[in-house]
Amino acid sequence: MKLDTNTLRALDHVGDEFMAVTLRRETDLRDNLAALFELGAVLTRLRRFEEGLEIDRRLVMLEPLEPILRYNLACSLALLAKNDEALDELERAVELGYNDADHMVRDRDLRSVRTHTRFEKLVQRVRELQNGSSATA
């Protein structure tokens, strides 16, 4: 028997809610980076963006030099249309070594910043770094 799309979505949602509760309990007890990282992802899937932002800020406080965590914080900020802050964090992520311009352009979480000149310049900068041509910039 094959389940219909709506049933599958509902089951995914229930699973994500269970994961959120379980991971929240774990992360309330201690700073478990892996659990915090997954909790942030789950909260975003559940469209609980304010809570996800709280988790991403916590992760960056714990590991301020980790580019992926800065990138995820930028995504959380962009999802809440905090575009200047999102672009600031995206710039920090790139400064720390984030280097996937194609993902930046495709990432739906960054939709609110894509039309900003700062975003376009940042993508260009990452592409130049990828191609090794930044030394002349």
C-alpha cells in the first residue's frame, strides 16, 4: 500500500515535532553541538524560525569561527527578513571560509537577500575565491 503525499507530509511533521522535543531536552541539559545543529535544522523545517534563530545564535556563541554555523545563522536571519544582519553574517561566513556560491544562490532560506547588491557582490567574491582569481581583486 502506498501512502498519499499529504499523509507522508503529516508523518514527516510528526517526526520532526518528536525530534524537536527530544533534541530540546538534550540541549537544555548541555551544549551538545551536534544536537543543537540538528535542532536548528528541525525547527527550520517546522517553520519555527524564531526558535531556530535562537539556536543558531547559541551555536555561533559556542563556535564563533565555524563558517557553516555563521551561514546557518545568516539563513535564519534571512527567513525572518532581517536582511542587513543576514548579509553581515553571510559575509562573516565567507571570511571564515564558506565557499559554496552555487549553494548560496540556490538556497531558498536566503530568498529575501538575493536581490540585494551586497548579496550579489558576495556571491561574486566567493566565485572569485573558488577560481583563485581573488589575488588580483
